[in-house]
Amino acid sequence: MPHAVTLIPGDGTGPEITEATRRVLEATGVAFEWEVRQAGAEMLEKYGTILPDDVIDSIKRTRVGLKGPITTPAGKGLRSANVTLRKKLDLYANLRPAKTYPGLRSRYENIDLIIVRENTEDLYAGIEFQRGTAEYEDVLETIARTTGNRLDPNSALSIKFISVMATRRIVRFAFEYARINNRRKVTAVHKANIMRLSDGLFLATANEVAKEYPDIQYEDRIVDNMCMQLVQKPECYDILVLPNLYGDIISDLSAGLIGGLGVAPGANIGNDYAVFEPVHGSAPKYARQNKVNPMAMMFSGVMMLRHLREKDAALRLEKALMHIIAEGKYVTYDLKPRADDPTAVGTSQVADAVIERMRHV
Ligand code: NAD
């Protein structure tokens, strides 16, 4: 039986890397039945939304999605299609491994971190108030009455929202992942010394959940200190569990540790559905140039194959990618010593090389 998968090419460089990834996945020999669904800025004119309902309907049917990046036009008041997708499908865990492979140009060796980012709450919950609106005046009034702080009305407000339920399930996810994958330690990352209530709740809940897992080491770190420690001694860390915003920032930092966004994969996982996508965005300035690295999405494809229990295919694709990286020949500009290296190949040539390599592994 072929695996039904919703394929969302996205926009910007999304369609190019999605096509390259689809080709390598099919070359593993696993059969797929792709339901291609469009989302992104171009859908806005046609359907009045960047995330049409048929995308969600399709994933509800197939239960698995593979997604290219989608642009969120900044400052236009539009909600991100990515955030909306994660919320609508309750994909509460954003799993982002950061692993160095031989041949990657990084200042570090032997990085093997797992970032577990909460995906539904925090400043990403979408609870925001625009200055000048009646709702905003109401909120300012309530804040003045309850706290004595009269805020400048020429301002805007985004609410940081953290619940016990969402924290419990994301921390449990991190510990369960540790158990299943034989990992040694979970570190909860927060800023509870300053945001005593929201991050305080995150930390207190994480401490409580950790007691259920005495077989796994547990510790916590303040997020600013965590950034420095990751740069100075990343080898001391294993699985990091974080609220949404810190998780987003730390996963880009971790991508930097392993050689860049071009190789950093991700998965959005909930109880019922899973959507796999690279950490990076749509890199619109490179769109339609056959230039950017498709490997982050291909590694996301490896994660998807494992999720579909296609372990042999996952291993073969991962090995082929590792070989191409180590060889350093058929790689895009970002994996070359210099970005203007004339021997860099394009997106589709990486796919050709990976497919060719898979014939030998
Ligand atoms: P970006 O990740 O798209 O690109 C930043 C830079 O990283 C690029 O200019 C490029 O130099 C490099 N880069 C990214 N992907 C690469 C690849 N595959 N190969 C080689 N180099 C790569 O970040 P941005 O410019 O901040 O965001 C662009 C748009 O993407 C924004 O609208 C943002 O909201 C959106 N975005 C979407 C997602 C998603 O779909 N999940 C994630 C992040 C950002």
C-alpha cells in the first residue's frame, strides 16, 4: 500500500526544494500517493487566505504532511500560515535535531542536539492587540485597574500565554523521546527569573514532570545563559525543551552550530498528525534560481520515513545524504568553502546526486 502524504510545496524556494525532495523519496523505492496542496502568499488573492481549508482537510485524511516553507509577509497584519497550520492540527511538538555530519563546514564537531519546541502557545498564540482599537483600550484599562500601570496608548500588545497542560505534554514528549531514543539528559530552558509567572509556570511544571522520569538526567537553564553555553560547550547538552519563542531562536542557533540552515530538518508532531518541514524559511531572494540547498527538507523526509516506519529507506536516504556531504562535490553554495564557489551545484543536481548515490547504498 502506498503511503498517502499531503505535499505542500509552499512558496519562494519551497517548490524547488519540495520537488527535489519528492524525487529522492520516490527513489528510495517506497511508494507514495501524494496529495499536492497549495498554501502561501499566492493563495491569498485566489482564496482570501494563505492557508486554504483543503490543506487542513487533506492532512486530516492522510495524517502526514511534507511541507516546504511559506512566506509570512512582515508587518502586514497577516497570521503566519505555518503557525496556523500547527495550531489547527494541534501539532504541539516541534522536533528539530541538530547533528553534525563529517564534511559539514562548522566550527564544531560531534554536535548531536535535539530541540523540542512547544508549538502552540507563548507569544506565538496570536493574542495581539492593535493600538487605537476599542479592544486595546479595554485591555489597557484593565491593566491600569489591576496593576496600576498605565501603558502608553501609542503601543501594541502581544500576550505571552503558557499553560500547565501544554507544558506538561511538551515536557513529557521530550522525556518520552529521550527514553525511546536512548538519550541521556533533558534540559528545560526558560527565563523564570524575570517572567516569574509564565516562565515560572513552565519551569515548575517541567520540574514536576521530570520526577516521572528518574532514569533520565534533568536540569534547567536560563535562556540567555543557554545561548552562551551552546556556543561554548554544546557537547554538554542533549535534549532541550523550550517554550515556543525560545525554541524558535535556539533552533536557528543550533542550525548555525551544525553548518547552517541548509541542513537543519524539523517535524511538527501532534497526537493525530505530523507535518515534516525544514527549519529554514522560504529564502525568497533565491526563488526560481535552482540555487538553495534541498538537504534540510530531504533530512525532514528522512524523519518522515522513520515516522512511516520505513526504517530501511530512511537509513539509505540518510546515508546517501551523508556521503554527498562528506564528498563535498555535488553540494550547493552554502556547503562550499566560499559562497561564490563556481563548483557549487544547484538544487536539482543535489537530488540527482543523492538518487545516484542511493543506487550504491
Ligand atoms: P530564511 O530561512 O528563509 O532565509 C535566511 C537565509 O538563510 C537565506 O537568505 C539564505 O542565505 C539562508 N538559507 C535559508 N534556507 C536555505 C537553504 N535551503 N539553502 C541555503 N541557504 C539557505 O529566513 P528569512 O529570510 O528570515 O525568512 C523568509 C520568509 O520565510 C519569511 O517570510 C519568514 O516568515 C518565512 N519563514 C517560514 C518558515 C516556515 O515555513 N516554516 C520558517 C521560517 C521563516
